[in-house]
Amino acid sequence: MIRLLCLVALAAGPAMAEPRFEPVALPVKHIYAGGWEHFVGGGVAVFDCSGDGLPEIVAAGGEAPAVLLRNGGDMAFAPGAFPEITHVTGAFPVDIDSDGLRDLVLTRVGENILLRGTGDCGFERAGWGFDGGARWSTAFSATWEAGQDWPTLAFGNYVDRDDPDGPFEACDVNHLYRPGPEGYGPVTTLEPGFCALSILFSDWARRGQQDLRVSNDRHYYVSGGTEQMWRLEAAPRLLNEAEGFEPVSIWGMGIASRDLTGDGRPEVMLTSMGDQVLMGWDGAGYVRAPYGSGTTATTPHTGEDGRPSTGWHAEFGDVDNDGRADLFIAKGNVDQMPGMAMDDPNNLLMQGEDGVFREVAADAGVASPERSRGAALADLDGDGRLDLVVVNRRAPMEVYRNVTEGTGHWLAIAPVQPGANRDAVGAWVEVRAEGLSEAQERTIGGGHAGAQLMPLHFGLGAADGGQARVIWPDGTVGPWHAVEAGRSYRVEYPGAVWRGH
């Protein structure tokens, strides 16, 4: 029996103005560079390390050093002091030691590195008993397991570079670091591995505990592999279709997760070579959305190149603040793969009132034809509109300012808690306003080789306020609280204290 996912639009008011972006001049010409080991990767971390509420940018450089751009406001960025580290594939912000300062996880071709935040965008190598190994790591995610003061760290590894019979059918295993009494102890191996390019801890089943989704590149595992979902029991185990997880086989490169239907359970976007795959819950399991959803983005939407596209980073965000999440997909040929499109512009897919997505990247000014990799939709200037960062291979990094006129109202919410897991990773923030109902989960990871850690952004459409609450990682359900549009709120556990500005 064929089951189809039907997207149900939220009643969030009329459609808003057409999105428009303007390029921002950067003080450095940063390029993700390198040979075949850097065909993949090229991620970006977006987070506030200066404490002024505006996010900084840390971009992987491949064979070039990773770079930190400090945010001076009004889209003015300046190079910041940063350890000179090369062969970085990805960058991920997370407060590992729960001291209130964001740390950084750098995935690399070689030893993975944890950098401890020291304040005012300073970073130094951390100890914490962590052995970074010497793999080809391309993905990362983190979660706090019940009763733990330190996060569990998961690393996705790509091809085993030391396999003499590789690279095809030479996929490496993945690694799980669980905290011990004194930092991180022995590594747990997750196998089989099928050449991971994106991983994400998410409470996709809304059972109060996050599982680890792994998106794998069929190009190298060739046959016998699938997407994977690991449940973190004492001995992690793979879930199967009977438990609601469909083990599809794709050229998996990125993961995006967002509740699109208002049912409180996230839809999942998986990027690939050829079709991009949107999956959602049909009551019994996760199934593919029909082609008519407008999300497959199979071939380039500009020019005459009809060969299949190559999708990398995917991210949901309400670009026009109409109360419906939109979707950005970074595109670009791996290098010179002749069977895939060479002129492969990025996608910006706007969700309509009917739940169907339509392509607007060219008109919006973000249809870059470069070999794009990592990206982020984030409010860089604090005006309530989501801006865009894109890291490119063999071409300079791009930053775009969202200058869309006539956007809807918005609000942002940052849950925080005392002690361990300061940023409440694993929490759900729910907002309801004039027929709109949406839930967002605080996660670390997914996308392609990068992540952001900022207040969760909600578009409100025509509503000038509403109610919001936090469901905390320990299951505590905070009270509904009145919220006003145009404000960013800091919510303190268990949710009785809301501070907005």
C-alpha cells in the first residue's frame, strides 16, 4: 500500500512580499579549498561569542585555515583572532562544559578538535579527555543523555582513507563519545557505517529522548547501505521500519528538521544527488512527500543544464515571516562529475498557504552557481529577518542581507537552564498565534558540516503577539506565556521567567 504525506498549511494569514537579498562585502576572501578529501564538507557555524546578541561566523577552510568573522552590527564583519587550524571540514557551536560560553567542535580530515570558549570570541584547545582520532570526519551532533552533566558527542566519518581497496565500498565507522567520571572515556563504535555526511540528534518520535539520524552517501557504499537511526540505549541499536523509521537509500548529504504541519512532530529534509527527499509522519511512520510538494529540486532551475542537481546543506527558516517555514538548499557539483549539473544554482523554496513550495532563488538574488556546501539562515543584523551565509568550494564565501519589504511579524525565543546543558538542547519551543501553531526543537548538528546556536526564530504573519511555552529536555512543561511580536525572549527554566528585549 502506497502512503503519501499530505502537507497541511498553517492558518498564518495572507502571503507576504516576495523575498529579496543583497550581497554583503566581506573583509576577507575566504574559500573552502583542497583536493578530493575536501570535495565534501565546507560547513559554517553561526553563534554569538562576543555577548552582544549578534552572531559571529566561523567557516571551515579545508586546506586553508578556518576563519572567524566578528559581527560589528549593521552587517559589518571583521576578522577575529582564531587558532590557525587547517583541514577543517565542519564547525559546530555547543556549550560543552556548560559555563555559559559557547565552545566549538571542529570536524577535520585528521584529528577532530574541541575548542573551549574563553569569552569575547577567544578559543583554546580543550582537554576533557577527548581523543580526536585521525579519521575523515564530515558530520557532528550532540545531545545530553538523562542524568549526564556533559553532552554525548557523535561524529560521522566518511571514507576510510587507509583502506587499500577504497574508496568505493570503503565506508568508515562512526563514533559516539559518552561522558565518564572524568571527561570523555573510550569511544563507542557505531557500525556498520555507510559514509556519513550528516547526522542529527532529534526527538523525531516526540518520546522525550533524542535518537541519532545518520544520512549516508550511496556514491561510496554503492549497495547494501541505507539511511540509519540509532537509539541510545546502553548499547546503541539501529531502528527499523517497524519502529517508524524507513531505511531509504540515497546519496545523502544533509539533514534539515522542522515541524511544517503544526502537529508538533518534525518533517525531515534529506539532500541528495538528484531528488531531494522530504519525509513526514503519516500516523504510522515517516514517508516521502509527493512530488507535488515542490521540494524535490531535482535539476537546476536556471540555465539549460538539465542534468541532476547535487544538494548539500538544507535549512528551514521563515524568510518572509508569514508563519510558514521556507527552505534553502545549497547546491553544487562535487567537483567535475560529468553526470551531474555543473551550473547548479542554490534553491530558495518558499512555502505557500497550500503547503506547496515554489522556487524563488533567482528573483531573490541568492541563486549562486558556485559549488556551494555549508550554509546558514540566521538574523545577522538583529532586524528580525533571516539573512544567509553560504560557504563555497573554489569560490569565496557569500553573505546576503535579507531586505525583503512588507514581511510579517516575528519573535525569537532562547531557552536556558541552570547547571548542565545551559542552552537546553533537546527542548521544544511551541508558539501559537491567530491560528498559527508551530513547534521548534533545539538541536545541534544536521545540515551539511555546520550548525547555528541562536534564539529560535518564529514568523508570526499578521499576528502582533501570541502565546509560547517551552517543553524542557527533562520533560517539564513550562506554562504558556504571552509574547509580543518584534522581541527576542530569554526563557529561564522551568519557564516562569521570560525576559524580552
